[in-house]
Amino acid sequence: MIRSLINRSLQGHLQALIQAGQLPDAAYPPMQCEAPKQPDHGDLAVPFALGAARIAGMNPRALAELLVERLRQDPLIASVEIAGPGFVNLRLSPTAYQQALNAVLNSAGQSVLRDAGHFGRPSCEKPERINVEFVSVNPNGPITIGSGRGAAYGSALCNVLQAAGHTVHREYYINDGVNSEQMRQFALSVRALKLGTEFPEKGYKGDYVQAVADQIEPQGDPDVIWWQQEAQALMLQRQRRDLETFGVAFDTWFSEQTLHDSGRVQACIDELEAKGIADRQPVRRSLKLGKKGVIEDVIVEDQPVDEDDAAGSEPTVWLRSTKLGDDKDRVLRRKDGRLTYIAGDVAYHDDKFNRPANADRLITVLGPDHHGFIGRLNAVVAAMQMSFLQQDQLEDTTKDQAQTGEFVFMNLPDLGSGGELEGLEASAQEQGHLFVDLDRFLIDTGLVKLVPERLAKLHNAIPVKKDGMTLWVAMENPKNREAIDQIQQASGCDVRPVIAHPTAIENAIRKTYTTDSEGEPLSEIDAKRYVSPAERDACQAAAKDAESKLLVQIYQLVRFMKDGQPAPMRKRDGNIYAISDLIEEIGAQAAPQADREEQVRIGRDVARFFYLMRHHDTTFDFDLDLAARQSDENPVFYVQYAHARIEQVLRRAREEAGSLYPDSNAVNGGLAATARDLHEREKQLLLQVCALPDEVALAAEDGAVNRLTNYAMELARAYHGFYDTCRVIDTDAPEVSQQRLALCVAARTALQGVLELLGVSAPLRMDRPAAPSE
RNA sequence: GCCCCGGUAGCUCAGUGGAUAGAGCAGCGGCCUUCUAAGCCGUUGGUCGGAGGUUCGAGUCCUCUCCGGGGCGCCA
């Protein structure tokens, strides 16, 4: 935040130098400052001259000289010097610190999650609606300490994305499909325990199964499905409660079975077949991958057609996911008619994109055992988003289109601005086609791509005539009634929505109005999985597009360590280690004297913080002994203690020196009134406080939530250092005292902010642990 | 066979292409009659697994390689 203040100023200086002709006008990298590694290098360092020297054709030090000359006049900067090969090191003026501090104080008492004006929220260049799915385990057991990592990571990721300015939807997918074998086994286990019938061979054991059985009261003799639904409902209840205790809440608990019940799954399979991306050919393709995912070969295996089955059953329906980059084709419907898990996934992802408040982007958080899912999920999204293929027809279209003269075009925002679009418009009009500019209709053009009638006809849509004209609208989301009505009203035409992949249509248009070749012919390997170059291009475009719409975040394994040894994931009594057990154990050991509620709070704080300490895509050892230790080594307490210390100081200030600290407004005003050179520790603390929005932005950018635990520790360190050196409450020096109180409030604001994002509490006080008796 | 992750101080790990690679713990030595010592300060400790390459500059990017951890091969 303080950096963006300076960065703005730096950019201004750069522009001024260019305008004054002191620097050649060229494409320089942005001039930005960074935190120097060594404190004696100043408050901030600007490495700009190093990178820009070559572009400007000057040596770095000479360029740095130019900068220094201007920077000396900047009121935010106290001193400047050139160091090393061409670094410009800055020391900030009291004014700069003051401005920064006041900006932070304005956020005191606010929530970084809910208050958009909070200083810790970076400015978001492109706010998106993001659906984040996480945890999503089968409802046949409690949330384990393994999935605990996904729960902690997913929930913190959501917080970070939200603070970064996005609209986040937290979602849990319930794998409650009635034809799931695992769930059937679970139901049978519960029934056996309840009725004393024979226990299934692959049954589920453990106290929690018994607990579920105890709660079920069967009337009459219900079937297995009934048992399954009862059992999973109860298990889900437990999961939900445990997750809540762990500080994890969802906006939507989405049931897989509802997709089957409503027929959506079957409808999606039909749609995929109509598109030509799924079929019933008795073959399966798989990709032979070499290093770096290069496709070395496509293996086509014939699938046996069993004569005996032929009578009553239908052929297997295959999703040709190899066309979309997955390493093998996937079964959507088995020949006995059962729908596969992936078939449900197709409908589920389709649903996520087609809700009233649909998502721009999906993030799915999965565990290490789901690593192989990335390719198939991407294929699933690509398949549903892509246009109807029917390869031979598509080829046809591109050849014949130019002669039909039956096009209606609408503005195609994806084609970009300027010449290219105007060129298309001109050539369309030359040939007597109508070009409709959506901007004139004031419609959200992001929803609408374009309308080539003949192409649309091939997409199985039915024409409607009005004044001899039909408007075919190719949309990414053809179920958006609101948008369709809007277009209908604005254009005065009948509107037919068509689902179509924008890139495929864009290519078709290009081919019609340019003399470009029809693309590279199929390579020998590609000929084994694609019918035509057009199909290849459409599939690859769809797969690439899917990659930008679905981000799969895989978190790596956690190893729990006890006494320096890996601890088993089961407890001694054979029960699964649940996240609730972990919370209770840590709480009980770390605070044996506290009441239960307090122990749960402590257990949750420690567990969450520990899970989040390492990058999610890295295996890490969860040190159970350290987690349960109530000492200086435990980083959670180190951070929380900093907050408790601040609270203590502020309490004391109110009690003992009320004149210094009548209310927070006075602290604010008192600070603005005075300017003095800050103590080195004060500067370090304030700089650290001001780094919060930068950290949030970086964490949101690549999902690296662990940055914030590091930040929290550094911030706490800065505060502890300040606290030990700088006396806050001092009635003999009221002005300094007030400034330091303000600094405390600022530090508290940042600490509360980062802890809120991590889902860890900020305690008002922490009593010293009793000294171990000798 | 392929994919993902890791290899940095004795241990656990930080380290957006930039200056002399940093913390914590462990070791050693200091600091409580002043806001909570769950704290602070000083100090010891390094061929960043190895080899090439990219460039003004590489722990960071690319290629190859060695050693660990995990995963995948119509089960969801």
C-alpha cells in the first residue's frame, strides 16, 4: 500500500523524464519499488535502472542519476542514493509514513472480508465471479485429517479471492449418487449394525458407523436405497458440523443425485452425442504420452461386443475425451445402463456455468489422489462448452457459406477492437450481409457472439421468421432468458439462441471472409483421433478455453509427525482420524486448564494455521508435538500473542492514560498533527503493516495462501521488535505516545485482517502459561 | 511407462531474475523494580543435489541427470 503510493509517484517521474526528452520514449518495464533485503539499503529500493538501461541505451548508473535528480524533489522521499550496480535506494519522508499510517487507521475496526474499503484489499483489475469447490468427500465417513488440508486451504483461498475483489461462491459437491458402490457398501454396513444382519465383506467399520446406525429408525422393511439415503444424510450432518467447527462454511451443498433425478445427466449425454463428441463406437482411444506430455501415439483399441448382451442392452456411450486432451476416452453410460461418475460430472459442471448467477471461472480443490482428474475434468468442461461438431457438416459450412448470402452478423467482441472488426463488417456489407452492432443496442455484448444463419441451422436450431429475418444468436450460455429477451426487444427480430463455442465460430467467419488456407492438414497421429482439421481446431480451441475456465488446485499429502515419527492416519482403536479429533487433541494438550469451548477454539486455530503454513502443492509434515505445545516455538501463538499484546497496551492506555487515548478518532487526529522521524523499529512495523494488500494480491494471483502465514509471522515479529524497543504509553511524551498508540491500532488492523483471512482468531488476551513446576 | 511434489545452515523451512542467500528451532552469550519474557538482542553455522544453457546478472527460467515423497493404469 505504501509501495503503491510510491509506485504511482515513480511512474509519474518516469513519464516526466520521457516528456522532457531525457529518456528515449520506449517500452520500459514498470518502475516499481521493492523491499530491500538489507535494512541499511534504505526503506525501499528501485531496481528500475538495471532493467531499463539496455532499453534506454544508457549505462545503469547514468540512468539512475537521472532518476535521483527528480526523486530528490519528491515530498514523499527524504533521501535517495545510488548503490551497487544501479539500485536507487529511497528513504521515505515522515510525510509518507504519516499518509500511509492514516490510510491504515481509516480501516480500523473493519473486516477485510466484508468491507470493500479495507486497506488490506488490493485494487482488483478484473473482478470475477469464481465458484470454488472443495472438500467434497463421500458421505460415508467423517472429514479426515487428510481432507483437513483441503478444507483449510479451500476456505482460506476463498477468503483471499474475496479480499482481492472477486465474488466467491463456496461449494461442496455431495457424492450421493444412488448407484455408487461405495455408498451401497456403507448403507449395508449401517443396516447390518442396526439389524444384526450379516456384515458385508468390504463393509465400513468404526464408531461413526455405529453412531449413524444408532440414529436410524427403520419402519417396516425399507430397501437398501432407503438405508443409503438415511445413512448419508446423517453422515453429512456430522461432516457439516465438523467443518463448521473447523471454520469452514459453504454457500451451496450440491447433491449429485438431484442431477440424476431431474434427468440432467441423461440430457447432457444426449447433447454430447448430438455434438459428436460422444458416440457408441465400440472402440477406445488412449494417448501414449512422452516427456512433457508430448503425444507420441494414439492407441485405438476395439472393445469387445458381447453377443449375449446384445439383446436387452444398449452399447456403451463413450466420451471422446482424447479429442480434448484427456489421456483416454471415458465411459459415460455403461451397457447395463448405469451412468458413470464422470457422467454426473458433465451435468454438474454444466450446471455450475448455467445458473442465474453463473460463474466466470471454476476452481476445484482436490487431494493428491485425484491428480489424474485434471485431464478429464478439463475435457468435461470443454465438451459441454463447445459447439455442435458433426465434423463433415462443419467442413461443408465453411466451404459453402460464402455463396449463400444468408448471414446476419452481430458484433463479435472477442475479435478485438479496431481494424480487424471493421474489416469484417466491411466485407460482410460488401457481400450484401447485414451487420448488427450490439453496442447500439446497449446489450451486454459479453454474452453474445455472432449470428451466421447457415451455421446456426447446422446446430439443430429451428428458424423463426419475422419481416423475412431471423436472428440467430450464438451464445456461451443459451439458457440465459434475460439476455435473449433483451436482444429480442432491442433488435425487433425473433431470436434463436444457439450454443456455440466462440472460437469455433470465429474461425468459421475468418475462413469465409479471408482467403486463408483451411489450416494445417492432419498429422499422421492426429488422424487417429480427429476426422478433419476443422474438428481438430475446434476441439483444441475448446480444450484451451476450458483450461482458462477451470483451475484444478491439487494439494499434496500431509504427513502427521509424532515424536519425530510419522503417525498413522488411524487411531489406536482403529477408528479413522477425523478433523474433529485433531482439533480436540491439540486443544486439550495445548490448554489443559481451559474449558471445552476454548480448547476447540485453540485446536481449530492451531490446526488451520499449521495446514496453511506450507504451499498447498507441497508435501509437508504436520508436527503434532509442536502444534500442541504452548510455547514460543509455536508460530500460531507467536502471532496471536502479538495481537494480545496490542490489546493489552490499548487496554492499559484507556485505563491508565485515558487522556492519551480517549477514542480512536483522537488517535487518528493526534497523529496527523505531528510529524517526526520515526524510530527504525516503528518504520519496519509500519512498512510491514502496509504490505498486507500486496501479500493478498500475490496470494490470490496464484492461490498461494501460505504467503499469508509467512506474512503473519513477519508482521508479528515486527510488532514484537517494536514493542520491546519503543515504549508506547508515556505520559511525559504525549505526542510520541499517541503516535505509537496509532501505530498499535494500525498493527492490530493488519493482524486482524490477515488472521481473518486465515480463519484464525485474534484473542484479546493470552495469559502466560504456568511455569512448569521444577 | 507417465504425471505431480521436494532436494537451500545440524533440524524444520522462507526466498515476485537483482546487492553480502534469510528466519525459527537446536548450540553459545546477554535483557524482566517501567505497557504480559508465549517476548527481544548478539553470536556460531552454506560447494542453494549435480552438469550444461539462456543474460549485464540464476537458489529463482530452460534442457539433461541423480536422490527422496506421492499418484495414475474403465473404482468413484
